[in-house]
Amino acid sequence: MLTEYDFSDAVRGKYAERFAEGSNVIVLDADVAKVFNDAAAVNSALRLLAESARSSEKAS
């Protein structure tokens, strides 16, 4: 960290609660992350899986 940065008036965790309310962080294993480049790819795959699961439930 550069000496020119001044955090003397900083408040630790000032936005932590607000951040936690609006985020849902999922950590992918390295092998899975290699397959999915970004959040859009993960969401697309999960939506496809969810649709398949819903179709299977309706069929039973």
C-alpha cells in the first residue's frame, strides 16, 4: 500500500451490512470455473438445469 493513502478517518465495515444484503457470492471450484467464463454463463447453465428439474417434477 502506498504511503500517500490515508485511512486515518476510515470506518471499518461501514458498508459491510449493506453489501451483504445485496449480494449472493458463490465460490466455484477451480475445475468448474474453467468451464464458465463469467456470471452469465453460470446463470445460463443453472437456468437450463432448473428448467430440466421442473420438467422432471411435472412428468412424475
